[in-house]
Amino acid sequence: MKILLRNMKLINSLLIIMSVLILNCDQGIPSRDLNGNGTIDLYEDNNAEVEKRVEDALSRMTLDEKINLVVGQGMSFGGAESKVEERVPGAAGNTYPIESLGIPTIVLADGPAGLRIQPTREGTDETFYCTAFPIATLVASSWDTELANNIGKAFGNEVKEYGADVLLAPALNIHRTPLAGRNFEYYSEDPLLAGKMTAAMVNGVESQGVGTSVKHFVANNQETNRMLVNAVISERALREIYLRGFQIAIKESDPWTVMSAYNRINGKFASQNPDLLQKVLREDWGYEGMVMTDWFAGNDAVAQMEAGNELLMPGTDQQLEEIRNAVESGELSEEVIDLNAGRILNVIFRSPAFLGYEYSNNPRLEENAITARKAAAEGMILLKNENDALPISGDLADIAAFGNTSYKFIAGGTGSGDVNEAYTVSLVEGLQNAGLTVDEALMETYQEYMEIENAKIPEPENPFMLKPSAPEMKVSKALAEEMAAKADIAFITIGRNSGEFADRELDGDFYLTQREKDMINVVTDAFHAQDKKVVVILNIGNVIEMTSWNSKPDAILLSWQGGQEGGNAVSDILTGKVNPSGKLPTTFPIKFDDIPSSKNFPGEDLSEEMIMSDMGFPIGRESQVVYEEGIYVGYRYFNTFDVPVTYEFGYGLSYTTFDYSDITLTSDTFDGSLEATVKVQNTGDVAGKEVVQLYLTAPDGTLEKPAMELKGFDKTKLLQPGENVNITFTLTPRLLTSYDSERNAFVAEAGTYKIHIGASSRDIRKTATFTLEKELIVETTTNAMVPEISINELSKN
Ligand code: BGC
């Protein structure tokens, strides 16, 4: 008995020790006594339920503290000063620190292609450069969500180690028109591709313990009058095209925050739009994070508070006053302030600043540069490759590099999406790094020219704006012939840059300049006369016109803007070290007028008056743009109305070829879910990856349907010559639907559905059909965002 009792005691003590250990493990994140009162209060307890912590913090805060929290601390810019010391110089904004509770400021910093902070600081020789990753459009061109996730992880490491808490990215507005100045920051004309890339990126960044802000919610599809324009969009186009990517991102990741857009949608500013921020975002999609405004967006702080725009950024004294007055007069209830401040606290509690993370200012820059280089090469697209012009052979003695941009590659666009990187590898540097010889005399001619010409161009007044680059150097027939006689091959780089505040121009930007056309002509004539090849590299941020000149060169590589390692990535492809596998996330039309939005871009001014911002900048005119094309954006339009294009959505070549065979469906009737499998085989001589795309044609019923819509994509692993792999896509009920605005529901209509699996939206290799016997109502929504004016007569759907 005694032995039994002794053993029982022993077991008991063991159990106690174990439970203490478990408790300690459970405690996970250490908590800190932030207010210095000697105990860990509920709000300080990092392991307590977050709602309770928020409630506790709110109960300890004065009304004034809560009001301060919902308005950011301003920014040091154009004479204005931030109200708090900016922990990370060059970051875009900071929140209000609640000193009585020891709750720190959290730092919000841009942007989609790399962390945007100031690279140098007064009083130290230390530098704070960040990695310029490839632009979002290039990332989407990889069609590889794992790659986006890896970039996100690398990105998150820099955000965290440089002391920021929330990254103001990724951005996923739809490429409605190639002229939109910020397209480079956005992924695609297709919401499925954009949404999947965003989710992967958010998951990557947030895996590092920092937040994201998916932006710009919603329909920020142009820069012209962006702070005032009213985008008139049908409910169906909103739900299927413009909102859809955000919905996917919110379902498949957990962005800590969302940034509302500048523009109005159907009469109301996005940031003041309860339909958008409450009905769609929270009721329909169940979003539980926080919404912040875009910088200085909207015109009514009280309406923003009420609409569910919790944080006003960067925050102005006028907004504070408006909110204070409205609370005092009873116009704005304290409950709204509590709700909004509470949602901000919810984010703050997760932030590195709150958790006391000691950042190093020493992120993994070398490793991240390798990630950037690999990613860049995965998203570059081979548009043309005749007579096996590429890959080049390793024994070329002399390469002639034409085009100013060959010597000064563009890493990414301008504005808040710009990154302060330590270097950008140009095309010629990339070639030299690969051991190739670039013609020195030609290089010197270009360098001298650019030095003189660039010195003539004044800095832009607004430092965020694009500084125009030197005009293309004129290449004379004599120079081209001289080079053709001595060099083995010519590369011509065409460069384009754009960014925030301005849309692109048609002439000299979408369409090539005369100098550029002349350069392509004289160089190709001279080199072809010597039986030598010419390759064009497109170092551009978005679509340009190509049909008038693409027959000239032997090969064309769309390198996009590949970040700081762009030149190395291009040379990896040119030399065949990497077999190109990128495909277009956006259509290249034959001419601008072919684009369905072209007659409604950038809309019409409703007044002549130029509106000035509080900080004294002109911000545009009251204007309106009608999205008359409805759901027919990009390939949805070109394929439905049989409009020829230069390069279609999903297009891209490889140094090898792929064969598609053996399509099978798990069933020929749809019963809740269906799988489609296809075999893809590498039939060429070198290893390569293929982006396999699944499009669906839904039956016309009550709702009109586009000819086909992307419903799935996958990238194969690197397939060796002869190797094959089965690719399986799962069709869920939601993927069969279209939005019925009469019924506020996503409906799959009964009938025959056709699956198209292929290498692009116009290179379909295998098809199969299945039937849906009875209509399915898959998702119902609130009745929200109904256009104030009827666009039915204008719109085709
Ligand atoms: C841009 C945002 C950016 C913010 C902060 C705004 O002008 O539209 O994308 O995050 O500035 O820099």
C-alpha cells in the first residue's frame, strides 16, 4: 500500500511538473509590462484572447486617445512634419503611440516591389538599402504561386529587420488599360491570377511576423484624377472582375489590413463607402482585419469613420478636429470610435513593435538578391524566337548592345512603388557577369551620350514623380553597319518607365518613338545583311504596341522590369542557363483602339476647376469614367468578340516544346466537384517548365457569358526531355458561376460546360465537356454598390 501511495505521489508530482511545462509551452509569446505597473495586464498578455485584450485596452484609454489612434501621425513631406519621431526614416506612416499604456507606434511602409525606406541616414555611415524584387506583373507572369510566396518571405524578412510592422502591399488592381501608370505594381487583367498571386505573397510576407495591406480597394485603374474620379461600374463587373481578386486574397490569406482606394465607385469614395467596406468586405467575405485609407484619400473624415475605414493615413490635424467635433456634437457615436480603435489595436497587438522585437537593420540582402534573380528569370517571357536565335552560343566574341536602356536597366516603376536598392544590374553588366564580351566602343558612345543628355533634364518638382529619361540615342545607318561588320549579334533594349501620379501616353510610350523604330530598322537591316541575328529585350512595366515592328528582329524577350538583378536574369535566359517559362498575364493588343476600355479612358471631366490638396498639390478635376465594357476586360473581350491580338493572354515560348494528351474528367456530369487531368510531356531537347491553363466556357442562359474564363493554372516542375507529368485541376461549384445582379447571387446555370486546357488562351490543346443538370446558387451577396446612374444602355451586359 505504502509503495502504491509513494508511487501515486511520484506520478502526481510528475504530472504537476508536466502541466507546468505544458503551460509554459502554451504561454508561447512572452508578454511585457508595458505600462510599468508591475503586472501583466490583460491587454499586455500576448497569450490571452485578443477580443478581451482589445476590450481591456479600450477601457483604459481616454476618448481623446482613441480618437488620436484612428488618425495617423502625419508624414514628413513637403514642409509638413510627422508628429512622432519616425522610427524608420522614409517609411510612409506611423500610428499614434498610446503612452499611458506603453503601446508603441507601428510603422507602415511601401510597397509592392520591395520595401521603400530611406537608404541613408544622418549621423551614420550605415546604409539601409532594400532588395528591388521584380515588379508584380513579372511575378504574375511566372504563374507560380510558390515563387510569389518565396518573394513574400524574403520581403517580409526586410520589413521585419528594418523595423517596419506593416507592408503597404501587395497591390492587385486589374489591368483595365495599358495606359494606367501603376500597372507595373499590379498583377494581371485576370482576377483569378491576380488573387492567387496576392494570397501567396501575403502568406509569404506574413509568415515572417509582419503585416500586409492589400491595395487599392477597389477599382484604382488609372492615375488621371485618381483622387476624385468616379468609376461607374456594373455590379456584375465589380463582383466578377474588380472585387474578385480581393475576395480570393481574403479567402486564401489573412491580410492584416486592406487599403481603400482613392477613387469613387458608383458615386462614393472607396474610403467613405459602407457598401464596399462593410457589406462586401465584412458581411459578404467575413473580413476581420483593419482598413486604412490611401494617403490623403477622401474628403470626409467622419464619413470614413462611419464607413468602416478604421485608420486615416497619413493623418492630418484637420481630420482629428473633424472627428473630435463630430463626437462632441453627437454626430459620430463613440461606439464607432471604439470599434475602429479596437480593430487598429488588434493589428498593433500582433506587430513586431508591440512584441518588442529587436530588429537588426541587417536583413538577408545577399540571399534575397538570389531570390530576386531567380524570380525575375521565371517571369520573363520569350515572345519570339526564330531560327533558334536564342539561346546564344557561349563563344560569341563581340556583342553589340543598342538602346540607352541596355546600359541603364529599369528595375521597377516610380512613386511609392519605387525601391531604394543598392544597385541595378543592366543588360550589359549581366552579359559581362556571364563572361560575355560587350562591344566597348559602342558602350562608350552610349555612356557619353547619356551623361550629356541626362544632365540636361531637370529633377521633377514632386520627388515621387518620374524623371523623364534621355531620348533614345539616334543610331545612324553607318554606326549600325560598322557594328554589324564587327559584332556577332545585336541586342536592342527598349525601355519604359511609369508610376504613380500620371498615366502613360499613347505616342512615344504605348507606341514606339520614331527613333526607336528607326533604331530597330537600321540595326536589323545591317545585321541581317551580314547574316547575323538581332534580339530585342523589352525592359518595360506594361503593354506596348508591337505588331508594327515585331517581324523585324529574330527574337524578342519581354524581360519586364526585373528588379535589381534584372540584367543577370536576362542573361541567364539569353545564354540558356534558364529556359524561359513565363507567360503573359495581360494581352498585347494590336492597337490601342482595340482595347475595350479605350473609348472610356480616362473618362470625362465634370468641371474645369483644378482641385488642390490640403498640402497645396493639384490633385485633379471632378471626373467620371464609365466602365462600359462591363465584364469584357482583356481576353474576356478579345476572345468573345474574335478580335485579333499581337500576343494573347497566357502566351509565352520556351526553348523546348510540350505535348498535351490524355485529358480525363472524373465525371461527365457535375456533382459538387469535378477533376480534370491532362498529361504534359516535354517533347524537345532541353529541360523546361510549362504553365498549363484551364479555361471554362459556361452555357449562355439568363446571363450572357464570355467565350472563356481562366479557372485554373499550374506550372509543371522542370521536365527533362521526354519526361511527362499529369496535371490535375479541381473545379468547385464557385468556379462555374457568374454574378446575377438581379438575384445578388453567384449562379451556375444548368447546361453544358466546356473545359479548354492549353498553353495559352488561344493555344488550346485539349477540350472536354460536362453537364450541370440543375442550376446552382453558390454564393449569395448583399445588395451593394449599385450604380447611381444607369449604365445599361451603355453597357453590353
Ligand atoms: C499610394 C499608396 C501608398 C501610399 C503611401 C499613396 O500615394 O497610392 O499605394 O501606399 O501613398 O506611400
